[in-house]
Amino acid sequence: MFETLMTEQQKSLREEARNFAKSVPRQLLLDMDANKVLFPREYLVDAAKEKLLGLRFSRDYGGRGLQWVDEIIALQEIAVLGASLTCLYSLVTIVGEAIHVFGSEEQKKKYLEPILKGRAYCAEALTEPRGGSDFFGATTTAKRDGDFYVLNGQKRFVVGAEGADIFLVYARTGDGSQKDAISAFIVERDMGVDVKYVYGLLGTRGGGAGRIVFRDTRVPVENLILGENRGGDVFHQMMIPERMTSAAGSIGLAQAALDIALKYSDRRKAFGRKIRDFEGVSFKVADSITKLDAARALTYATAVAVDKLGSTPYTRRLVSESKKYATEACWEVINDAMQIMGGIGYTTVYPIEKYLRDARLMMIWTGTSEIMNLIIQHEYYRQVLGQTPTIRDLEGDAEEAFAEDEKIYE
């Protein structure tokens, strides 16, 4: 975050997050990337001990009652650990959002509190094998049977499938005639969550991402969130934490890569000079700094808007802009960091190659850049075309503005 925008309390939180990131064992990062660790429970337990999980949630359940502006500060520091640990950290705020905003008091006590205190682990089950970004095309079903819903279907790319105790699951309810008849459930692993496949991944390893299957899984009615056929409302709220965490995390990851490359360029010599003295290198550094500062500014402004307005069409547009811009900037910055370092950046002597593998997924998960574009333009069209003009008639400032016969639209 920008130093000038932070309060003393936020600077203190930043130091807490930095110190926690420093305390995470190097070997854990290596073992996760080598697929020797599939789900690092101890990492979440340690974060919970420091009260760093679910910072925005009420103190009644173990949070700190902070805001999005605070959370993005912490996330940017946690992100130096790589995308897997950042994602597992963020899942608490993502799944927790649904329970904190829409859950009953019983659900908050039973599920949110254990998650924040590191006694239980959570995952979000959204994507299906036949539908990635098509949320309302979900085919997993939930049929009411007395005091239970019976779930059948499957979800894929579930981060934490291998280790989570609690799953936030979206399933189709009703008779199937309504496209938006989707409901959200809290499903415990012991209710009948079958992990069928754990994915081998290019990067972002060690998070236990897999495919899960529901076969006549019986979920108590009291585990329904908000109400039957209200899953769309939950989903729209969830856009905020999913995309805010992606934006903030990608900034931290890219900053780590840039700092490594910058220090390298101040030490490495070629043709008798430090390579930072060559414009081919120094201009890449300048472009990277500018991209990251722009991403920070957009993400910070978005966090302020969400803190003030909550989930609205306007803030959903902003979070989509932040996610798209920050994740794409992250990819570009890490690519340039590798280019600055040359061949050694492509080896495992430095972590740049791991950052690059991690960063590629960020432009796909929680909504691809293309989906972000759809939301951005849709919400802006609706805003501009639906508002009462409050500025001057701009079209009237043209010299031949009143040549109506020339304004042909069909």
C-alpha cells in the first residue's frame, strides 16, 4: 500500500503481516511446490494464532472488525509467500463472507468461528466440469427431502478439496424450470463429500485443488444460506472478496519479483557496467513500478468504495477492473523481472520461475479477464445510459451538431 494513505494502525497491521510471512518455513514453500505437501493445515493454524484470518469479520467470531482497506494491506504482505498460501489465506475471507453477511447466528457460531480460529478449514465449490464461468448453468442439484436437501453432482478446481472440512456449495434447486434457481449450502466433508481427483498444476501447488463429487449427500435444511433459490444473491456478494483478494495478492507477488530483479540489476555487470545502467533494463523497471502503483491505486480506491457502498453494480464493476488490471500487471511485471535477470531467472536458483507459474492462474481463477471485461462494459453501459445527464451536452459542442439528417443509427 501507499505509505501516505495508511494510518498508524494500518502500518502496525502491515508489520504483523510481514512478520508472519517471515515466520513461514522456507521448507514448507519448497515442499508444497514439490507436491510433498497437499494441504498445509499448520500454516492456517499459525495465522489464526496471530488473529490474521478474516480481518473484516466481527470480533464476536474471532475477526478484528476491520475493513477492506485493511485487508488488502495484509494480503499484499502475505502474497510474497506465493499464490497457494495467499489463496488458502483468502479462502477464509471468501467463504467467510457468505456466512458473515447472510448466515444465521447458529451458522456463524458453528462454522465461521472455527474457521477464523484455525479449528476448521474451508473451500468454495463453484466451478463444474461442463461450466466454468457459467454460474447459472450449474447442474449440481439439491432436492428437498424433509429436513434435508439431497445433493448430486460434482465440482472441479476446488482449492482445498484435499483438506477442507467445510465447503460452500452452489446447487440447483426447484423444478429446474428457473435458470436462476440456485441455492448456497454449507456442506461438511463428513456429510458425504468424495474427493475424486487432485490436480497436478503448473504452479500454485500445495493447495489440494481437486474435483469433488456428491452422491445423495444429505445436507440439513439449516445449512442452507439465505434461503432457497437465493444463491445468486450470495454469488453477487462473493464477487467482492474473490476478486479483491486476487487483486491484492497479485500486487504483492509481482512486487516480490520486481524487488528481486531490481537488486540483481544493481549487482550484475555486463560490458563493464551494472545492467541497471542500460535503458533496456531500467525502463522495464520504470514500467513495472508504474504498473504496480496504478494497480495499487485502483485496488485501494475500490476497497474504499466497497467499504462505503458494499456490493452494488458500481462496486462489482470496480472489483472486476481491479482484478483484471492487477492480475495482468502481475503477469507482465514478473515476465519483465525474468527478462531482466536473463537465463538465471529461468532457473530454480531464484524464485522468479515459481512466481511466473503462480501468476498465470491469477488471470483465470475467480473469473477470467474476459469475464471481467464483460462485467466492466455491461455495468458501465448501464450506468451511463441509465443516468440523468448532469454535465453539459457534449455532443452539442461539435460544429455541425445540429445536422440531424447525418446522424444515422440504423
